[in-house]
Amino acid sequence: TGGQVPQDNNEYEENEMVTVQSNSGKLVRAGYTFKGWNTQADGKGTPYTENAIFPMGKTNITLYAQWTVNPPTTGGSTTSPSASNDNDFSPRAPVKITFHTNGGITLAPIEIAYNTKAKDLPIPTREGFRFDGWYQDVALTTQWAEDMLVRENLTLYAKWTVLLVEESKKPIEPIEPIEPHQSSVVTFQDIDNHWAREMIEALATQGIIKGYKDGTFRPNEPISRQHVMALFTRAFQFEAIRPATVFSDVTPNHLYYDEIMTMQRAGIIDGTNDTFAPAAYLTRAQLAKVLVGTLRLTPEGSSSFKDVSSSHWSAGYIAALERRGIALGDNGYFRPEAPVTRAQLAAFLYRAMQQGTSEF
């Protein structure tokens, strides 16, 4: 009944990460409260909260506004909007959540009250793998968000990542520069002709990055936010400049709790709405912000990359890295919303470590 429909006029390549817009057009519907978006108008498709992130598929996507009917107010008229299938204040039967652990230990289904949030879901285990979160689809493309309201029975699917060799919480010794003729260089069987081979080998030899148990590095795979935090704490030393802020999705028993909190206390990361999304992929724009904070650079100036407009939130961070020769891009493009690959992260880290942490 009012407002403007937000438009995302960007064109995305397949698998490029999309950030769902907020209700920036201030849409209103009399008697209702805006609650997010869905791929189907009837709300039976894939739901997305504001600022959720998902990978683009093969076809265009239209998202439909979803609304919650406001409960009757006391006094005066108690007439609710008619013809609503979204009567949130009507009592409903509990809904069941079933877990498909994809090779992990079996978990029993749970029941929660209708129209409530499913928080603190059980965490499965699987030998040789790290649990990377619950997903809403078998293809593991849409991650479950704890702030979603559950109104129907659903099945969640576990995502796993093969554990890296020696992935542990052991202290890392201070990094020493690689000598030009140092022997016993660590390498991987799948980087022989890769453009980032020398940088990958240099960081691997210093113990900053590690490969997989099968001897591969998988340079073109994206890397999660939690793993990036671990690599940065191995490569750089950080001092706490502010009190710790607790993330609701990073508990003290989380594998990378110490690394994530080190980065938070150092003022490098902040999270969103009290969450960090540790298993989500880190975008190139987000990495630029982490690098600029780590190197204590000033995020300002204009970037020459064709796809980084001056209005983009990361423009100043990318420009700062471009001036230092850390961000090189690809044929004039930086692709800020694309997930960082393992090889790209190695290149960024290697160049940043050559720079040190001095300001201009």
C-alpha cells in the first residue's frame, strides 16, 4: 500500500555471491509487518532475510516481499486484515525439523513451536570432516539462517569440509622469511602449472597455509570466513584494542573461536547483527577490508577497477590495496562480490606480508 520496490540492477555471473537487499524502498502494507523475501509469492519457495547472501544460479531470480499480519490491538477495532494465510497470532501445531547428516552421526528430529526461530540446532560429527553448517536444500546452496521463522515441517542437510592436514589449535611460531635457496619447499600435486604456485609454496613452507590429506591444495575452491581468520592470525600478530564482542554463532567451543575473537578484539572484524557467519565464504571486498585493517592503511581514494564504483562500500579499501600493489585484479576487474579462492587468498597474503604493517 506504499513505498517503492527495491531494484538490484547488477548483473551476476553464475555462482557469484548476491547480497539480498533490505526494504530500502520502504514498502508498507496496511495491517502487516515486512518480514523478508521469498522466491515464490506464496512464501513456499526459498526464504531470504535482508542482507542474506547466496550464490547466483543459472537463471534470473525474482524475490517477493513477505508480510506478517499484525495481531489485533486491545481497545477500538479488532478487525484484522482479511484473506490472510499468515495469521501469526493463531495457535498452530508444532513443526518438525528433520536432519540429514550426509554421512555424519544420526540425529533425531526435533519439534519446535510454530512460527518460532530454530536456534542452537544440534551439531553432528563425522570422522575426518569439519561441519560447515545446515542447508535447506540437497544441493547445499542455501544455508539455514537461525533468524528464520519456522512454519512448516522441514529437512536440513549437513555440509562437510575435508579436514586440512594438521588442522589443530597448536601455537604457530613467528614467521621467518624464506631464504632464496631454502630446501624442503612444501608443494602440492595440483598446483604445478598454477599462476600462484610460488606464492602458495612460500606460505605453505612457512606453515601459514596447509593442504588436504590427499596432497592437494585445491587452489580454485572458495575459502570460508573462519579459515581466513586462522590464516591471518598465523601470518600477522594482532593486539587487542577493544573488549570482546560475543558472536551468537561462534561459541567458545568453536574450532576457530580464538582466531575469530583475536581478529574481533583487534578491531579488524565486526560481524553483522551479532553474528559472524564463520562457515560462509569470504568475498573479495570483505577480504580487502580485513587486509586494510591488518596493515593499518587508510581506506580512501578511488579505484581504477571497472567494476568498483565510488559508491561501493569497499571502494576505499580496494583503492588502498591497489595503491600498494596488493590488489591487482583481472583484466581491469576486481570482482568485489565474488568469493575469494584459496589461491587468491595466498596471493593477497603473500603480497601483504612483503609490505609489512607500516602506514604510508
